[in-house]
Amino acid sequence: MDNLLGVHALVFSGGTQPEDVARIVPRAAAAGYGLVEFSLHDCRPDAAPVIDTAGTRALLEQHGLQVAASRGLAVDADVSSEDPAVVERGVELVRHSMQVTHELGGRIVTGALYSAFGKAGAPLTDQGRANVVASLRQVAGEAAELGMTLGLEICNRYETNVLNTAADALRLADDIGADNVMIHLDTYHMNIEETDLVSPVLAVGDRLGYVHVGENHRGHLGGGHIDFPAFFRALASIEYAGPITFESFSDAVVMRSLSNDLAIWRTLWTDSDELAAHAYAMITGWQAAV
Ligand code: MN
């Protein structure tokens, strides 16, 4: 397996200010990774970008790193809402995140682009789902003009009511009907929602465009009960060639808004460099063993 290996920026620093980026990029490269994924959680279309896109892009290039970005939407800017004004703000938020990612030099923007991030109080409605389909079809058309891909990250029931399983995501992607909308699997969420870690990979097949590897507790890779050898064998069996990004969170590194949404209340690790290097060794070991 010869995938580009990435690391989530929150392994190293909690924000996307220049001082955060200066901490993140060199350390991601030093740990062996070829890609950094930034969370654009603190970017909004009605405010100047927090992240210095030109400076970040230059630093990434200096260290030979590629970039991807991810985010969830917000309660007041949510394409799965029934309120047209909230939906329109959701479209603006996805569009803005796509443009920031493009300025960073990235081609993939992913995450919960289909709903507000957090525990829903009721099931998704038919009108809400229709709004997701129409909204993401519209932004996917704009993304295609920039050569960009939108990911549907499958998240667990406590973070979204739009899609929790690979089957949900395949149905939604079918309904959106755009070639540049791909599916993003995350082992942490799969562990909660799927029957196993292999059948969703086989079901998604060549529509898999991005992968997060995270433990069931979101700490050190290999320190939980996720069956990574089986998961990597499944990726190899579908000849998955896209990025594989390590995702882990600890209250040792905090972006308060995102950490609250992700329920990061514990100190699962304190040494980012050790965590990242360890994860890199685990991933390459699992890849070599398939
Ligand atoms: Mn994830």
C-alpha cells in the first residue's frame, strides 16, 4: 500500500493562527507524514479567515507537505435544516471552506459538510435531507470547477443525524449524483455504528476517497480495541490509493469550540511528537503486513 499518510493538525496545536501553523507543519513533516489536515472549524464566511492561507501554503511547500481540510457545519448554518435561511448560510459555509482549502493548495474538503456538528434532538426530516442533496449538489458543481472533491465523512449518531453508516452515505452520494463527492470512512465512527470494519470498506469500494484512522478512545493508535490489521487488509483488497490520516484528540491540545463538539474531556496523551511518530510506525506496519 502506497497511500499518502496524513496527520490531523489537532495532534500538534489547537488553532489555525500563524503561530499554530508554525508548530504544526514542521512537526508533521518530522514525524514522517506527507499531508496535514486542518480543521476549518473557526473559519466563517462573514469574517476574515483565521488561517493565513498564503503563508500556510508556503510553509507546507517548504516542508513538502500536501494539505486537506475538514469541518462540520453550525446550528445557524446547516444544509440539513428545514429553514431556507439556515440552509443558505450552510451552503455559504461549505463554499467558503472549499475556497479556503483551495487557497491552501488542497483539493479535498471533507467532514460533516452535510449537517451541524453535535447531538441532534430529532431524526433528519425528508425536507432536511432534500436540502442536503440540493445544497451539496450545488457546491459540488462549483468544487468541480476548482478541481476539488467534497468528502462525506460518516460520523456517529452523537455528532449527526444525516448519515451514520456507509449505507447511508452511499444513498446520499447517489442522490447528490456528482462525481467529485466521495465517501470518507473513519474507524472511530465505524466502531460505534457498523457491524464490522471490513464490510463498509467493501461496500464503498472505489467511492472511498479519504480515510481517518483513530482508536475507539481517540488516543494512541494500537492502544484500543480497533482491529486495524483487518481494516488495512480491507483497504488493500479494494486497492484504496487515497490519503489515510491519523486523527487523535486530547485535552492536552485544545481548540475549545471543536473540542467541546467532539466531547474531548480527557488527557489521552500529552506528547504530540511521540503520539504522531508512534501512529506513523503503527500505520506503516499495518500497511506492510497486508
Ligand atoms: Mn474523523
